[in-house]
Amino acid sequence: MPTNKKKPQVTASPERRRELLDTAAEVFAAQGYNATTVRKIADAAGMLAGSLYYHFDSKESMLDEILSAFLNELWAGYDTVLAAGLGPRETIEALVTESFREIDRHRAAVAIYQKEARTLSAQPRFHYLSDSQVKFEKAWLGTLERGVAARVFRADLDIRLTYRFVRDTVWVAASWYRPGGQHSPEEIARQYLSMVLDGIAVRT
């Protein structure tokens, strides 16, 4: 009696694997996780769906690798900033700059995270998304609180509201930012920080 055998996984070159994941990320970001099929990813990659299964066992595996790679790189940068012993303002500046660099490197992954993290984090495989969010909030709130205590930031700030404003206005850039555009991530961060920290009104 014939049996269905799972296709053996093929080890692609790191470059080819990265290309396939980049393609999958763009499809997930554009169409949403639930609406994306392995066939749609394969079509975008210019290959047969069956051939894609030689590299990844499911679309879930692809999404997991996309999101974990993004968050691992994000936290490598954030942890370096947080361990540097910077003042509160300098820490905020460095975190914002690192955030825009990650949007530049992982724009599609950021878009997926924003759309899907709440739903995905309910699944055991993606529980690390919730863990990352808790760590993220602690880092930003702690820095803002430290700034208020040091009288670097205004004492009348609602810390949680300020955190949400800064978080959302930084990361929403993934919806419009395109790598290789007119401004580098560092320049966008500089302009953004100027508006957030110094305001847009002319001082008299």
C-alpha cells in the first residue's frame, strides 16, 4: 500500500534562503498571513510550490524565521544601546535611530509584526512575540521615567502616553518607508528626533 512521504528538506545556500524569505516577507506583508499560501509565495519567487517545500516545511516556518530574525537583530542593537550607559535623552536618540535602521533592513517584517503579532502570539510557536513586546515596553518606559527623574524630560509628561506616541510614530514609518529613498534611516531619525524632542514651532 503506497504511503505519502514528506519531501526531504534541502539545504539552500544562505543567499538563496535569504532571497526566498525576503520574497515571502513581501507577500505576507502585502496580503496578510492567513490569505498567503505557499503557492502565492512560490509564484512570487518564480518557482513551483512543490519546490518551495524542499526548503521550508510550511508557511508558518517561513514566517517564524522572518520574525525571529528581525527581532533578534533588533534586540542586538537595542541591548547594545541600553548597556552603553548613556543619559536618558541620548538613549532615546539611539533607540530611535536603531529603530529606523531596522525598518530599513526589515521593512516587510516590521509590517507583518504590526499586523499579525497580536493574533500570532496566542500560538505557542510565536509566544516570543509577547515576550519581546513586554521587554520593548520596559526598555522605553524605563528610559522615559529615568529622564523625568533626572529632569531631562518634563515632569508633567504622561509616561505611558508618551511611550505610545513615540512607539507608534516611529514604527508606522514601515508603511511608507522604502529602502534606497531620498533620506537615509539616520537622517530620518535625526529629523524625527528634532521634532519629538525640540518641537516644530519656532522659539522666540
